[in-house]
Amino acid sequence: MRVAVIGYGKQGLAAVKYWQKDNDVTVCDKDKNIRLPDGVEAQLGDDYLKNLDRFHLIIRSPIIHPRDIVKANSERILQKVTTVTEEFFRVCPAPIIGVTGTKGKGTTSSLIAKILEVAGKKVHLGGNIGIAPLEMLDWDIKPSDWVILELANFQLIDLRVSPKIAVCLMVAPEHLDWHQDMTEYIKAKQNLFKFQSGNDLAIFNRLNDFSTAVAEVSPALKLSYEVPLPNGLPEDKNGAYVLGDSIYMDDEKVCNINQVKLLGRHNLENVCAAIATTWDIIGHNPEIIIQAVSTFSGLPFRLELVHTVNNVDYYNDSFGTTPETAMVALQAIDKPKILILGGSDKGVEFDQLALSIKQTNVKEVIVIGKTAQKIVSALQAQGFNNITDAGKNMDTIVSTAQAKARPGDAVLLSTACASFDMFKNYIDRGEQFNDAVRNL
């Protein structure tokens, strides 16, 4: 069989290894300089998407939008297109838990894995969180195991099979430079639920209209989760929810909020989603949940407490690259804050963030990167003038923050922006912050 692999990134490489065993594989990529394994043909350069009808099967890498394949060929070409995610769903011997949403996917997927591991289950965690799905087949997955996949729209947009348990977290507009509009964005996430059966389980965020709309297409049993505003009451007690200072599942108390190690209301949402997902699997055992949530400190660069120096806490939220994630981080930390803000420009506005800064005990904003002046203008429009431009390297940024902080304060790197003007990516930015803090 003639197989085309479109895009030769991480998942494209996994696709080549998987399909090369019994097929003639051609890699199609815009980059003319990629190096391919022996026995693999190439279609490289600007015309890499053309003449795909000569292949029996086409493997789309996540970054390639299906419409680009159609533009270069025809609508009927989509009948031949699949992805490594779809293939994994079809051949995986174990039940799959698929987690999607705009924010919180990595944290929730990892916490689900932690809960199941505490319960004695053998767990395989992958997807966007680091391991391409097809590579997981090398792990000798058994039918009694559980597979958790973190999945973004890039994998879901043409998915035609759904997992045993589908989870949709908070959904907000994002990646609209890749999607045609918000309707397409929602429809992509719906594919995770659309092909479930009545024996499956669909988990959704009841207080998020987009998440509710995503899960509505599923024929599976539906369970919601919700974290009402302080002193609020849950809309539905069929699922996981916060009430007062406790987390419940249905009518049963599971744990106290102060037993959760993760910071912030948004992480309570992630915890509730994980509880709703795993509750039946672990036999309704609160002790398993308590052991997991009290020891799970989250993922790197997600509101990570890096170090405390002279009674000043230093938090790394480099993973957050939007004003919305910065606002969530501000709300999660009660202490007076020195906020490091700015980076490359994604074309977003900072007006709501500026208002939130004024309302959440921020003492000083240290602006960095190309968006610095745009942020300064938004802050000054709100009457906030405690602003410092910290220069162009992380050591200077952190030392400036240290000089502004006093015992009992928190320094927060939550930039509301992408990192590419000053750093390789959010990981590089986060690692440089950690190094600078540890060198204080």
C-alpha cells in the first residue's frame, strides 16, 4: 500500500515508523532539508500537498489543517486521510480516557493518571503531554490497563472514533488563526464525544457553555463538574462539585479543599473533572482521591512554586500565554504580587487584564518584550502606574523583581504573552526564570 505522511514532526516520525513496516511510505513536507530514514521516499517543497490522490492512505500531522489538503487536491481526498491519533484509537487494546479543553488538559490528564496509579491501576499517559500515541504501542499495553490522552483540536478536527471516557474542560476562543471560526473550533472538540456509545462516559464543565455544547453530541452517560463562585451553590449535584470548603461527588463528600495541593480556583475545576472521571473506576473510594490530590503538585511552568527567598515566593507560570491565564494566576495567589508581564504580540488586548491587575493586590508590574508599551498603555488607562521596564534578559528581570519585593510578597512570572521575541519557547523562558531565581 502506498502511504503518504504529511508533515515530518514528532507525530510524522512516529507515523513513518509505524506504517513503514508493511507499506511504501512517502513523506510530504514543505521543508526541503529534512533527513529521512532509508527506504522512505520524499515529496518536499512548496508543492508537497499536491497529487496526493496517487496514495492509498494519507496520514495528516496535527499542524496541517485538512482544508489545506483539500485545496491542493479535492474534497474526496479526505476519504483517504487519517491521523496517528485515530489509528491509535482503533488498535489500542485498553480503554482510553481522552481529555480536551482550552486550558488545564495537561494538569487534568496527569491528575487522572495519578489517581488511577494510587488505585493500583497500570496507566499509560500520552498525547500532547509528550508521547505520540503510536509510540505508546511499544509499552505492551494490556486490556486491563488505562490509557489517558491529552488531545488538542489539531488531533480532533477529523477524528472519527471516540474514547470510552471523554472529558471536556473549560473551553474559550483559541487557535482562531488555525480554525476558520469558533464554530469549527467547537465541532473539532465534539468529535471526541460524537462517536461514543451509550455504555461510555462523557464529562463536561457545567458552568462553561462551550464545554456543555461539546458534550451534548455524545450518546454516552453524562456527568458534569462545577466550581461555583465563592458562597455559590452547584447547579447540579449529579457529578463532582465544590460546596463550601469541600469537594463532593454526587451526594458524597470526597475531600476538603485544603487537602488539594494545587493552587487556584481553576485547579479545583481540574480536580473535580479528574474525580468525576475516575470515581467509578476506583470504586467510589475517597481515600484514593485524598492521597492523590494531596501529593500532586502539578506540572512544570503551571503556577509552579520555584523557590522562597527572604520570605518572598517565586512562582513560574510560563506555560500561560494569554491574558486569561494571567488573570487566573493572579486570582490564585492571595499575597501582594510583583507581576512579570509581556512578550511577543499575538494581537490580543490587555484591557481586562489591566483591570484585574488593579483589583488583585498587584504592587508592581515589570514589563518585558515587544508588548511592553501596549501593556503600559492598558495599565495607565486603569490608573495603574507602578510599572518598571526590566530590560532584555531573565537575570535582570528577576533581580528587578527581587528589588521590588518585600517579605510576604510573591513574584509571579505569568506573562500573558507568547515567548518567541526573547526566548525559544515557553519552556526556555520558564527554565531561565527558574535558574535566575535559584541564583538569587
